[in-house]
Amino acid sequence: MENALWLIPFLPFAGFLLNGLLGKKLSESLSGLIASATIGASFVLGLLSLNVYMENHETLHQVMFTWLSFGSFDVSVAYTLDALSLVMVLMVTGVGFLIHVYSIGYMKGDPGIQRYFAYLNLFTFMMLNLVMADNLLLLFLGWEGVGLCSYLLIGFWFEDPAKAAAGKKAFVVNRIGDFGFLLGMIIILTNLGSLNFGDILLPEQLSSLEAGLITTIALLLFLGAAGKSAQIPLYVWLPDAMAGPTPVSALIHAATMVTAGVYLVARMGALFALSATALSVMAVIGVLTAFFAATMAIYENDIKKVLAYSTISQLGYMFAAAGVGAYGAAIFHLMTHAFFKGLLFLGAGSVIHGLSGEQDMRRMGGLKSKMPKTYWTMLAGVSAISGLPLLSGFFSKDEILWFTYSSQSGGNFIFIVGLLTAILTAFYMFRLFFLSFHGDSRWTKGITPHESPPVMTVPLILLAVLSVTGGWIGIPEILGGGNSFHHFLSETVHDVVGPHPTDLLLSELTVMVLSIAGALVGIYVAFRRYGTGKLDSEPKGLGHLVEKKYYVDELYDAVIVQPIRRGSESIWRRFDVRVIDGIVNGLGSLTLRVSNFVRRAQTGVIQNYAAVILLGVILIIFYVYLK
């Protein structure tokens, strides 16, 4: 099996080549079939690899070839499958496969569908390289690759300037975080002489670094993670990324790209564990991101953007967990989040498809009877993310809340803000549900809502099942489970959660009860306010500030974008136009004048040419004689 690891990422790459090279020669159905089959085959290989791993409990490893080698430094294109990368591979390929199948129906009739599936396959290939890489350099290649693919997919309908701008915004904002990642990688290479995980994560290697240097590296890597996973202050690109096709949004939010930052932190967990400062920064930024993103979702009316802010918020939960050393809990929530967030985005896509492209929830309502399959699967999704008992989100979210409260590096602040965020999550998600499906119809005249075809609803049903049952592999011991997921992951990811303080006021069961109560309160308030489809009145005061998303985009524009633009224009006018263009134009003018002078000598009269030749001969004779 080890010799076949390369097939897992390269099968989607083959799909990219076929769709990319053959293009319009392929029919819509064949293009979708190729794209879906290649990633489906990768999923099957992932399952086979899992079986081998479970039998031997040994990391699977394959070296393809040496990429770079000079002196004692060498980097290979090599793939590794351990517990952590297996979870990521199965999530990327499994959820990704359902999104690919769903896309066959959603993108039907689009003139660029072959290009779409080519990009989608390339996106998956890059993400698989990222999670299977056995060194930081190959991981970084996949990291930049998913950034490039996100630009191509978010701006897929580039004919619309707004959609093209959204793709560019995502690309530029991510470069800020990527620069931090690159600096951190350079410092690691400079001090440890290697980028291979097997070398740099050894305790004896890490212990050779000074504490301040470890903190610097950890913070730089976290900056990269914060950019890719949309944390404060680098979250502004993700809501605008909704400009792309809805299946793209599902893939970005559920299975690829935004999960990369959490994966990086978990993979480099041994390094982060040595810096209490970096962990504290991560925990605080994570929980603040979770809370503020949740507040921004409250007044949002675009169904996809509500889900975008929800993703930012849930990623904040994951970083809060990682910040208290609970890497396993972060990955557990990452997995369950892939199920219900993939479901929610595809469900939103089904609604948009049934309403002929409408995304504003104020023009929905009354869809329960028109789209029953979408309705019930969406109910499973919003219930799971709200943390209702026994659903997937319940187990992973409560594990995070418990660790943020009970760990030595956690605290009441992180726990309380996390609990408030859980209440807000239940509220705004059921607000979305009630405004979309309940109350009177508010559709635009001429629109006839309809249920999506089976190629779209079957993935919804499968993801709904996973959203309900996916968390059962992590049932905690306090509820009679063995938390098998945590034990499986602990073979690779080692939590650094300190012992529970003996003076805790709350037990794990009490925290769980508080979480459930909070979710029920949020759902009840949402039902009372929106259960009949009642719309919001114009927000005032703090509500207006929240509706405007705290004017963060406007602040960025005023403080960063406009000064850079004005400075660039000034440099352009003063240097480029006056100096560079002046030199080029001056040389052109000089050449023209010389040419005109020389041209005048071309009279076409042979006597003149003979006279010039004679004059030249005389001058040469005089020169030789005088010399």
C-alpha cells in the first residue's frame, strides 16, 4: 500500500489534466464523471490506507524523488499517512467527492463547466499534497496551491467585476499570512538545518532552540494559519469569497483551504507546546474571532454570507481549543464541521438553485413544502452546528468548551466567551432556517421554487446522516463512550492540556448541560422572533454597528488600501511617468531626429553619393598622411 500513496493526490491531478486539456471536447456529464470518479478513487485508496494503518499502527511513508539537495540539506517529494493525515485525507476526499457529484447538477448548463471541474480537481490535488506532505516545503507548495486555486474558483465568473475582485481580495489577504509562514519556515531551516517533520519535531531538536526563538517561529506560523483560516484580523476575505459558485464555497469551507491553518497548528503541535505565549495568543484570537464573527452573522441577510461568518466563528473555536493545548479536540471539531458545514452550504445552494439564483433570505420563506428534502437535511445541519444533543457538533463543541474551561492554560474568559458564542450560533443558524423555510413566501414575482434533482439531494442526505452520526466516534467517557477518535488521533497528535485543577467549580457534565441550555435558549429566541418569517426592522445603535460588520472593511480601506493606492499613484506619476517614460521617450525622440538627419542624405542622386565617397577618400588620405 505504501508504494501506492502517490496515487491519492495524483488521481485528482489526472482529472485536472483530462478536463483541462480536453476541455470542450468533453460533454458536461463526462467532465463531471471524470472529476468525481478520480476523487472518489482517492477516497477508496484512503480507506484502504486506513485499514493498513489500523492493522499495523505504523505510519505509511513513500518517497517519490529528491526535490532539492545541497550540502546536508535535502528535501524530497514524499508522502506520509499517519493518524492526523489519514483523518484529513478521508475528510478532503470523502466530503470533496460529494461536492463534486453535487456540482454536476448545480453547474449544469454553465459554459465553463469543464474548466470548473478542472479547477476543482486541481484544488483537491493541492490540498492532498498539503496534508500528506512529510516536510514543510512540500506542505507550503500545497498551501500556495490552494491559495491559487481559491483565486481561480472564487473568481470563476470573472466576467462580473465584483466576483473577480473577490478572488483577488482572497489572494492578496492570504499573502500577508503566507509571508509570516515563509519567514517562520526560513528561521526553522536556518536553525535546525531541515524542513522534514521527522527531523524538526524531535524533542532534542526543539530543545536546542531558545525560548524566544520558539515563540517567534510559533507566532509566524500562526500568522500563516490565521490568514488561511480567516482569523482576526485576516478574516475579511472569506465573506467575499461567497462570490464563487456555491459548491466551491462548500469545498473551501468544509474540506479544504480554511482547514489548512488548523491542520498546520496540529502538525506543528510539538513546537507550539513549547511556547505558552504563542498558545495564549492563539486561544485569545480564536475565541474573539468566534464571538465577533457570530455577532456579524446575526444581521446578515445573504444566506451564503451567514454561513461564511459561521465558518469563521467555528474556526475560532478550533484555534481556541488548540490554544489551550487540546489539538485533538480542534481536529475533532474540524471533522464534524466538515460534515455539517458541507451540508449547510450545499443545502443553501439547493435553495439558491430552486429560487433561480436568489441569495437574500428576505426574499425566501415558505420553502418547507416546496423543497422537503432540502428542508429536512438543512434542519439536520443547523441542529448539528447548534450543538443539540447526540448530533455531531454536540460532542466536538462540548469537548472544546470543557478543555477551555478545565485546562491549566484555559480560563474563565475563554470559556465564557465560547459559551456565549454557542448561544449566538444557535440563534443565527435557526434565524437562517426560519427565514428561509418558514412563514409566508416572499419570492420575487415569476419565480417558482422547486426541489433540486437527485444528483444534488443525494449528497445532502448522505451529509445529513454524517452530521447526525459523525460525532459518535468521539462520545466522551462521561457519557459511557470510549472517545475512540481521541485515542486514534493521540497516536500522532499529542495534547498538551495540563491536569485539571482541583478547585474547578463546574464538572464536565455541568459544562455539557450549560452548553445544551445555551443552544436551546438561542433556538427559542430565534423561533419567537423569526418562526413566522418576520423580518428584522432597521437596526439602530449597536445593532447598526454590527450590521455594518464593525466597519472593518471600511477601516482597512481608509488605513491601508487608499494610502497604498495614493502612494503608488504618486510614485507612478513622479518616477514612472517623468523618469522612466522620460528616458524612453527621450531615446525615441533622439533616435527619430538622428534618423531624419541621416534620411536627408538619401537623395537618390548618384552624383551626390559619388561626391560623398570622394570626400570620404580625401579625408582618409589626409588622416593617414597627418598621422
